[in-house]
Amino acid sequence: MPQKKTYFNWSSGKDSALALYYLLQDDTYSVEYLLTSVNATYDRVSMHGLRRTLLEMQIQSIGLPNGTIELPEQPTNAEYEAELRKKVSELQFNGFECAAFGDIFLEDLRRYRETQLQPFGIEAVFPLWHKNTRALLQEFIDLGFKAIVICANADLLDSSFVGQVIDSSFLQRLPEHIDPCGENGEFHTFCFQAPYFRYPIKFSVGETVLREYHYNGSVSRFWFCDLIPL
């Protein structure tokens, strides 16, 4: 049976990195494209706050074709979905049959992704679905992946959390109320080394800043640790 032509929704973080590792071992799928949402105003990866330059260095190390969804500073759902439909339509035209994601257990997010893809006849694939998040993070470490925390929810974690490298001691220090993979949005990471990277990504750690986001009358606050490419 021929492999299904697949694009991967690449966030630049650890869950994406491990999910892609799973897919690259699976003969069912042929991953031929990485797609990332980017805040065009700040030239950074959406949600993660990673500089575009580091995203590009990371993808060059992986060696797959790639593209972006370019978004305004604080896009509405309608703006995001319009850009998404445009990009998915282009990928469908180029023969892509599957879209893969690094989500683990958020049912509403999975349904949302499947609903967005349904009109295009594209299958949504979730390699990490319903796996134990503590076991996943340990596997990530054991396989030789390396990542650093670059964004954290300030209502749940203090500023010392960003800039920490994901390792066994990180897992032990993690507060009990925080999901080991940050699956509830507690934190985001940048993966700088993986078994399938041709070389690790080099960077230095810059300043930490606190940013506020206003959405539908609510305010959320996040710590961001700036990484500077070397």
C-alpha cells in the first residue's frame, strides 16, 4: 500500500518533535512538509514567541520542505481560519492526504482540527494521542531529544521556569498541578536537538519578559524567554 502524503503542523516544541519522530518510523505516512503558524508582526512563532530565524535553523537541520501561516499580532478566530483554509487548500491541491499534529489529550482541540480539515477530505493524524504525558517526556529525554522552556503561563508558573532545559531533574522538579508535557498550555518549549536533526541548534538565552493578552474580555499573562541564534 502506498504511503499517505502527509504534512506536519510543526510548532518548534518538544511534542511536535516527538510526534514527528513517531511518524518518521511509521510506514503508513510519508511526511513531506512542515507547516508553522507565525506572528508576522513580531516575526516569531505563534504562542511560543520563538524568533523566526531559530525556526528556520531548526527546519534546515530537519531537512524537510516547509511553509508558514502568516498571522497578525492578535488574530481573531475568523482571521486564523481564513489563512488556514487558504494554506490547506494549497496543500490539498498538491496531493497531501493527511495532516499530523502533536496534540495528546485535548478532545475539543482534536474535534476542532478534524472539523477544519473535513471539507478538504484531509485525514487528521495524532501520533501521541492518549499517551501518558510523564512517560512521553521521559521517552523524549531517553531518546536524546533536547528542549528548553521558552514560554510559561504566569498564572501557574513563576519566571524562573522559563529558560530551564528539559531533562530528568526538570521532570522531578515539576509541580504536581502542571502536566508533564504542558498539554493544558502551562508552558511551551523549543526543541534544539533530535535524533533526526542533522545538527543541534545553537543559541544563547536572552532576557525574560512578561506579556499580557486580551481575548473575549479575559486577560492571560505569559513569561517569555528570548532565545538568540548563534
